Amino acid sequence: MNNTLLFSCCCMTAMAFAGCKNAGTEQQSELIRYNQIGYYPSQEKVIVVEGASPDDEYTITDIQTKEEIWRGKASRTATSPWSGKERAVVDFTSVSKPGKYTISSPSGKVEIEIKDNALKQLADASAKAYYYQRTGVAIEEQYAGVWHRPAGHPDTKVYIHESAASKSRPAGTEISSPYGWYDAGDYNKYIVNSAYSVSMMLQVYAQCPEYFAKQNLNIPESKNATPDLIDELYFNLKWMMTMQDPEDGGVYHKLTTPNFEAFIMPSECKQKRYVVAKSVTATLDFAALMAQVARNSDIWEKDYKGFAEQARKAAEKAYKWALANQSQTYRQDELNKKFKPEVNTGTYGDEHIDDERFWAATEMFLLTCKDEYKKDMIKFAPKQFTLPTWGNVASLGVYELLTHTPSEGCKDEVQLFENQKAQFIKYLDSQLEKVPTSCFNTSFGNSDKDFFWGCLSEGFANEGIAMMFGYKCTGDAKYSTNAVRNADYIFGINPLSYCYVTGFGTKSPMHPHMRLSAADGIDDPIPGFLVGGPNAGKNDKEYVKYTTDIADECYQDVEGSYAQNEIAINWNSTLVALTSWIDATFGKEK
Ligand SMILES: [Ca+2]
Ligand SMILES: [Ca+2]
Ligand SMILES: [Ca+2]
């Protein structure tokens, strides 16, 4: 399928709608927050209305038949702790017939849609986003439509940086390290973030392989026998494999230019690129991911024969290196005092390695059943559940355990499984307690601390994924309902009425902090990317003027802001995981 034309049309319609001068109702309709992508027939459905009177009546009319099919009032109201704004939550779950509807109230009206595969198109686009991020190959028109572009960053000649020098590879040695994805709005490639992103998608792939088997992303590998998501992951994995020093098994932290490129197209970039310092975090993450790849061996059998075995060997070698180099975290400032050229790109620095150790040990144990890994897995197991991020990957290991049956008769394994599950459920339940008083009907986003850099992915989407794992392990729909609520927030039920994914919804980011999209001369942003979102921490305030202190409204659609409006492979991986899993669970193939 080629979605390009469709996306362009959607964008044009969206802008025409948003720009409509039909005063009154159109302006007021921004007060009604709804999921701009669509609602599932079987799932909870709400809108949140700002400034409404609790006595206001809402009516829902079928657009096709013009029949009024529902009439009711808000089920509750809530007041924002930051802005003092009053919000009414209107629940119309009982409306379940697929169709297009108008919801009208004294606050105005909106059009909503209930459909069988509400998130499918968005789920596809969020996975397709990685195709646009591919390095070293031309992005072709037949797959990319207007966003086609010439190849950039072949990375067939990159240099060993002084910080990465070893006996067999002294500084300045040329190596080839092609392919992989651009990490984010910049053009570099970083192992820790890559490992997190691929693992997140691979874990959710494993939950619903039939769903992905049917998916067609319209990428160069769409005609082979492998699911397209797996082809896309392989494109990054084959780069990651080149980042391991074949001599000692250590993994370089990143492949980068010394300084960020300007906002130019990849084909115009001329800076030298280096692989920089091996790090224990990159190496453990690499070991974990490659073990996961090896364990899911059947995935690679058809088109990537031998890859699982290669990954197993790479994982074992990496784990060994990490054990021998546990203090070698990535400290860019210190390296810059010793080595030339100075490197000033993303650090992905992380001084806490127990979580990486736990994740790697867990994956290695599940792959090999060896005691040495089991010991580490038990020793480094987390004491409480936390949502995973690139720097805190413990829960990637927890998710693996939760979806596996412990070996029969193995007391320590069973004990670990039960402890982790209890901690996990405790976290989910404590989050669920927040929903009944939440302004936007979510478990996340009820504290100003929830609005940190990247919160849409690392908070809202990630908690949605955790809720889906909760549903998977308990069968209790209260968890999956909450996963859908968190998705609703990202797609429009939020204080600024944004659908935070490029190219989707009636109001979505047009100016992401993203070199590819900024430099391509095309007005519409490349579709399918989730932006960072509201950031009360204002991490780039020295460059960007923030216009409010209201925690959940600290978002502006401005290209210069990496702390509000960047895109990134880790953030999109949670979007892929959440939307695909929800659609696989609650969607219905037509
Ligand atoms: Ca394929
Ligand atoms: Ca860590
Ligand atoms: Ca553009």
C-alpha cells in the first residue's frame, strides 16, 4: 500500500478544518477533547470537555442517518491542579456501532469515529517511520512518496576514535558500519537507544505475531517471506552487529560525527564519522538484545538464515566483555579531556548498570538456561517496578519473565517470577487508583512530575504497554482499558487538543525537531512520528521561549525545541508497541 497520497489528503483536510473561520462552534469545538484517530467498538469511550457546566447535555448523532442515538450528561468533573481549568468527563461507551458521529453540546461539536481497526493505519505508519530513518540507502519514491530522498551516510568508511582504540584497531583505523536508523532528530547512531527500541518492538511482536504477519508497510522487503516489522528491525540489527569489536566482544557506544550536523539533508553531510569508546551499558544492552534475537530464532529463518546463531555468539561474547569491564560507563566530558577530536553529540550517559545487567542476564538465561546467568538475574533483579527507558531497562527483563513460565521445580526461578509479578501488579494497581479523579481519564499525567522530557512515550505510551502486559498476565480488562485510555490521551484527549503523531488527527505537530523533515522542502512533516510532548522541565529553555508554567501545557510545535518537539526511535518504538498491540487485541480484520 502507498499511504503517501492518503496522508497528504488527510493533512490538507485537517488544516482546512482547523483553519475554518466559521467562528463560534468551530472555536468552541477545541474545548471538546476526543480521540482524533478513532474509538474501538468494544472499548471505553470518553470525551473531555473544558469549561462545561455539569448540567450540560450531550447528544450523539449518526452522521449518515442523521439519527440521534445517544443523549446524556457528564459522568464527573475534575479540576486541573495546575491551571485550575474545570473539565467534564463524558462517557459514551454504550455507543458501539461502527460509524461516524457528531457529538454536540453547548460547548460546540466534534466529529468522532468508531471503527473496527481504529488504530491500524496509525500503527502501520508508526512502524513505517523507521523506513524514513534508514541510513545509507536511498529512500525511494515508490515507498516514500513525496518524502523520497537520496542516500546519505553510507558509513562504509568510519574511523576508530582515539577513545575506542585497541591493539588490533588503533585510532584512525577504517571500519565499515553501514545501515541502521538515524537515532532521532539528529543523524547519529547510538547503541543503547537502538537496543531499547528494537527490543521493545520485538517483545510486542512476540505477543501478536499473526498481526504482524499480515502487516504490509510498503518497504523494499514487503515481498519477501518475513513480516515487514521484522525486516525493519533487521535493518538496524545488521548495523548493530558491526558495532561489536570482533576481537574482544566490547561494543562501541555510538557511531557519530564529532558535532551535530546542521539542519541539512543526509546527502549533503560531509563530516567524518567515528565509532567512539566501548561502554559497559552499550555492551550489556547489546548482549540482551542479541540474546533476545537468538531466542526468537524462527523469525529469522526465512530471509536471514544464520542470523540467530550469529546473534547468540555475539551476545555471549559481549556479556563476557561487560563482566570484565564493569566500570567502563560512558563519560563524554572525561573522554573529551583525553581524546581528540572532541565529541559533543548525544551522550546516553548512564552510571547505573544493575538494570542493564539484570536485563542482559535474564535474556541470556532464557536463551541458554545456564546457571551463571540465572545467578546474575536473581542478584540484580529490581526491587520495584519502574517503566522502562533507554537508561533503565530492568523492566524489559521483567516483561520477558512475565511472559514465560518458570522452569518446573526450580524454586528460585518461581520465587523470582512471583516477586516480579507482585511488584508489577502493585505498580499498575496504584496507578489505576488515579483514574477516577484524573482530568483526562488516565492513570498517567496526574502529577507535574509526569510531564518530563519525552513523557508521551516514556510515560503515557510506556504505561499503556505495561497495562497491556498486565492484561496479558491476569486477563483482567481493567488493565487493557487503561492502555486504551493512555492512547486516547496521546491522540487528542489532552489539554492542548493535539494528536501528537505527525500526519494524523485534526491537529498535529507540523514542525518536529527533526533534520530530515526540516530540510526536505516539503511542508507536511514525515508521517508516523510521536513527538516528545509537554515538558515542564523545560530542558532547552536557554534556546526556546516557553510561554507557560502549566505542567501539562508546556508544549509548543516549534522546530527549534528538542525538549518538546523532537522525534526518536525509542519514542516511536513505544508508539508501535502500544498501537499495534491494542489493534491486534481489539481490532477486527475487515
Ligand atoms: Ca517482508
Ligand atoms: Ca541503567
Ligand atoms: Ca519538511
